[in-house]
Amino acid sequence: MSIAQNLSNAMVLASTYILIAIGLTMVYGVLKVLHIAHAGVYASGAFIGLIAFNFAREFFTPLLEDARLASNLSFWFSLPIAMLVAGVMGVLIYLLVYRYTWGKSPTISLVASVGLFTLIQDLLQKPFLLGPRQQPYPAGGAGMPRIETPWFTLTPTQVLILVVTLVLLAIVYFILNRTRIGLGWQAAALDPEMAAAVGVNVTRVILLNFFIGSMLAGAAGVLVGVYDNMVFATMGDVPSYKAFVVVVLGGLGSVAGTIVAGIVLAIAETFMVAFAGSLMPRDAIAFLVLILLLMFRPRGLLGRA
Amino acid sequence: MKKLLTLAFLVVLTALIVSCATPTPTPVPPTKAPEPTKAPAQPTAAPQPTKAPEPTKAPAALDGAALLQERCSTCHNLDRVKSATKSKDQWTATVERMISKGAKLNDAEKSALIEYLAKTYGAAAAPAEPIKIGFFSPLTGPTAADGQSALNAAKLAVKFINDAGGVNGRKLELINYDDAGKPDQAASVARKLIESDKVVAAISGAYSGPTRAAAPVFQQAGVVMLSAYAIHPDITKTGDKIFRIGTLATIQGRVGAELVAKNLKAKKVAILTIDNDFGVSLTAGFKEQAAKLGLEIVFEQKYPFGEKDFRPIIEKMKPLNPDAVYATGYFAEAAQLVAQAKDAGLKAQIVGQEGYDSPQFIKLAGANAEGVIITTDLNRDSKEAMTQKFLTEYKKAYNEDADMVGASAFDAVQVLAYALKQGTTTDAIQKAILGLKNFKDCATGPFLYYDASRELVRPVSSQIVKNGKFTFYAEFTDPKLIAP
């Protein structure tokens, strides 16, 4: 019972890690920038989702006269809106910041990114946006079923997270591997100058890159907000560094590696907490796993030599 | 066009950055008090009167205002007089000095003028210099919600006191800063309050970590500090200038064990400890009393601040079948814990403490909060007039329900104001607080007394969440239990 339950819980946790980290991997893949502000996009996504959800719920509830149904509908309304706004935010971040720092010393981009992250967080904490308090995001399972097996139980919210993550990952896989722009992305990740020389529109690739990556971060924000029933301005704090553990663990710039690393990390954390107890906090575990792995595979799990 | 748009974006972005950069922790704007007077005021190079008015021409009734207008303004303008605040003795000294400088006044006129000055610009009539008290709490960072509650409530208390005439006729002025929930920032804020704001006493509306860092700074400077709701034992151990409002963590832990063993009649208990000063000291008190009462501790684990995933811990705890879970933590962690415990089908009664005591807990945990029992300082069903006044006025002023953190900060201001009435020196404040008995002018009272270790002794309340509200569950008054 316990092991299967812990595993299924870990998979849900992994889903959220993966969604946040893929955007980072994609940005690093092309720009070689450590995009800390990505965690700000994640928190903003949760915030936009929450606003859209509350707005839609007020609209739907009297219309449908069924609070449950209205709440479910509102969630499916809020998710794409949050993703869209997060995507646009990512594009703006590139246009306003990284476009100017790209090609200069990576330190400049890093410092700009840290500043941007702080800015986004402090703005979110202003009373006219999210304020200093945690806000509930009571979407529950958004109509998903509860799955009970003899070995483990998945709550509706957990099912929701797994389903949304799988669908989004499938879409990203398709875009990256089966479309022209995706092939362009792969080319640009290998060598932007060469890609440009053979006719890849690198700017377009980068914009799409930020758009998709930030959309996933927005989706992650919404899902985590619903999972914890809690959205708050500083929710990006932990992901701002933990997502990097996932990215480095997976091999910088490797999308498949990021997925594997997200799962490895979530499982390691869950079982360390479950079996080693109070030995160390889970964030320390993440870095322990990272250090151990880098000792044996300096380029990460699926990193290219 | 494209460039123009980019430019416009940059301008907006800069504006946003600037708006963010303006420090949040602006001190409460002090209502500009009249210039403090350095008595006796030194007239700067007062010219000798050229036209000495004839004393005989004085009005028959000897009108002080007219005298002032007529005689004093011949040499200097009257703003200096009007901005001063002096007692009768001080005015006598001033007028005599003026006469020695050549002001023409006969005895009758002199006493009429002094009488008038003392009445109009006397210490009692003019608003005196406000008493500055310092305040710090986290207004940014993950604990900002509590810091804001504490600040709101402290401001409310200051407003109550000033509306009722202040402290011996002097207004209270709250000077507050943001400690961002960080110990190092709390220590530097403490220095700022002492050195540049020159506060007479201070209140910590912060968590245990920052409060512990600030306490030695106040102690060394000889400034009294009251800890509103930070309950780590070491805070008051810093020295004789440091007092506490909230119930000492070890006492609250003890009461928790009493509640689990006697009220819930539980045998097996699991303990979850948030890994910081607050949680560790609560658990220490709980275990001490649990041992005395013969409670069996079947499970114990620590978790980090800000934890959101209790699922692995719950999975581990469930097969041990505890009757109760004593879980220390704050409302955000607690909301996760109770929801996940319910999802996992954990049957044990969850017992929390004052960290849960916030409307935020019920808002975030929703239906999962039902039936959770906590120990706390704020008894919302108390019959005490001040408790009810605080709860209503807080809701009216800030449009949200008050919490324990706010109530404690409110009480810190109330206790300090009470002490300041006996005197504004550190010695007088210390003596007054130590002498406090059965104090009811507070939201979390009654306060029975302060013991020699500067801990407040008072009944500890316990609340249960029913129909989405904290309601009375039990009160613990056993002197052996609630005294440090």
C-alpha cells in the first residue's frame, strides 16, 4: 500500500516539476541563459488563473445553478487563459530583456533575470494584485474521477494534474519533433549561428521557445495552485532554484532528460521523506541527489557529451 | 513603430520598478507634532525695546492676550511664543527673563500674562510631543500576511489609545519597519529604531527567529521590547528589558498534551514538528507534559517551513493508528496537512496551536478544517469587553477577521501604553509591566500577572473549528500548567 501510494504521489509531484522545468530547459537550450524569472512567470500564471477562475465562477454559478459544475467549467476556462498570458509574458521578457543581453556575458543575463524575478514577485505582493496573503484556488478535481485501486488512490486533483501534464507533454513533443519550427528549434539549440546560416528564422524560434516554455510554466502554476488550494506571491521561491536542479540533473537543454530528472527527483524526495524521516529537508535532498549524480554523470542523466 | 513600442514598454517597466523600489516599510506618517521646545527658550539677540509702552495704559481687566500682543511683539514675533509648550513655572522664568531684557511689565501685568500663557500654551493645553514606540514585523516575504495583521492591529490599538486622549495627554506614535521575516534585517531595524528614531520602547510583531535577533540589540541599548507573538523561550531569557505577550511555547506545548490526554482521552499520539524555533520549542513542552500524563508517542517527525507535501509523512504515520496528531506549524502548512490527511483517510484528531489561528487557515483548508482543535491566546467567544471591541473594530477597519497574531500585537500596544502611563523611562516601564495584575484592557486577556522571568501568566484558550469558524473548546487555568 504505502510504496505504491508514495509512488503515485511522487508521479504527481514529478508532473509539476517537469512542467516548470521544461521551459527552463528550452530557454537554456537555445539562449544558454539561466532564466530565473521563469519562476516569476510560474507564479504569475497561477495568479492569472486564479483571477480568471474567480471571474468565471461568478459568471457561471448563477447561470448554471450548479456550483460544482460552474467551478469545473471555470477551471477549464482559467487554465488556457493563464497559459496564454504566461506565454505572452515569456515573449515580453525575451523582447524586453534577454534580446539585449543575449550574446553578452552570461552573468549579465543571470543578474537581469534575478532582478526581473524579484520585480515580478514584489509586484505580485502588492495589494492591488495578489497581496501578501495566500488565496485559495478551489477548483478541486475539475470534474476528474477519483481512482481507487487496492494499491493506491489518486484524488481527482491528482488525476487532473497527471492528465493535463500528459496532454501538454504530448503537444510539446509533437511540436518539437514533427513540425518545421520544432526542427528549427533543435537546429538552433545545436548552433544558432549555423541554423541562421541555413535559413532558420532564429528570432521566430526563440520567440516560440519562450512562448511554449512560459505557457507550460503558467500551466504548472495553475495546477500547483489547485493542488495546494493556495496561490501566493512568493510561490515561485522554491521552484526558482529547484527547477534548475531538475534541468541540470536532466542534462542542460535536454527535454527528455528533464522529464526523467523530474521523476527521479520527485521519487527520491518522497521516499527520503517517507523513510529517512527528519534527516534533512526535502530541498536539501534535491541537491544531494544532484551532487551524487553529477559525480558519476557530469553531463546529467541524458546530457550530450 | 516597433522601436517606439519597445520604448513605451521600457518606460512602463521602469515605472513599475520604481513603484516597487519605494520601500514598503515606510514609518507610520507621524502627525506633525508641534516643535519640541527647549525650555527655557533662548531669545536670539532680542533687540532692546525702543518704544516702551506705558504700564498705566494697560487695559483695566489686564487681558493676557492683549498684553502678549502689545508688549512681547515689540521685540520679537509671537510665533516663538505660540509654538512653545511650558508649564507655569517655566513661563514665569521666561517672562522674568524678558523683563530683565527690558520688557515693560508691572507686577499685575506680569502675573496676568503668566496666567494667560500657562493657560493657553501650557503643558496640559497644547498637544505635547508624542511618545514614539517602535514596531517591526514581516511585510514582505513568505510571512508577510502575519506581519500585516500584526501591524494593522497595532495601529488599531494606537488609534484607540489616541482617540481616548493618549498616554497622560501625549499621543502615541507607532514607528514601524519591515523585517522581511529575516533575523539579520530585524537586528538592523532594531538599531534603526533605537538610534535614529529614538523610541522609548518597542514591540516585535515578528516571528521567533527575527525576534531573537532583535532582542539583544534592545537589551544592550536599555530599551524595553515586548514580543507580541514570538514564543521561543530564549527571547525573554535575553535580559530584563525583554517581555512577552504570547504564551511561552513550552507552556502552550504542555497545554496541548493536557488537551490530548484529558479532553480527547487519547492514548497514542503522533507529533509533527515544523523545523524552526517555534515548532521545536512547542514540541519540547508537549513531550514534557506527555511523559507526565503517560501519553504514548508513536511517531515523530520534523518538516521544513513552507512544506506543502505531507503525503509521504501521512503514509508513514497512518499504519501506526495514532488517536491524535499534534502538529506544530502555521496556517499555510496546516491547511495542506489537514487536506492531505483527509485525502489519505487518516482518522486521527489533528491538534494544532496558535500558528493555525488565522482566518486564512479556514479559507485555505475549507471543509477540511472542520473539527480541528487548536490551543491559542485568542478566545473569540470571550466575554471580556475589550476582546469583543477588538474583534468588531478590527473587522470594521480592515474588512477581514482578526487573528491571534493581530490580537497579540494589539495587546502588546495596550500593555505598553499602560506601562507608559506610569512613566516613560525604561525603569518605569519595566516596573509597571512587572507590576501588572489582572489586566483586562486587552484582546487576549485577562492577563493575570508577569512572573520574574518576564513571562505573562494567563489562562490558555483552546478553539475548535465548527461551521467554518473558530469557536470555544476549552480553557486551561490550572496554575501549575500555565505558569512557566
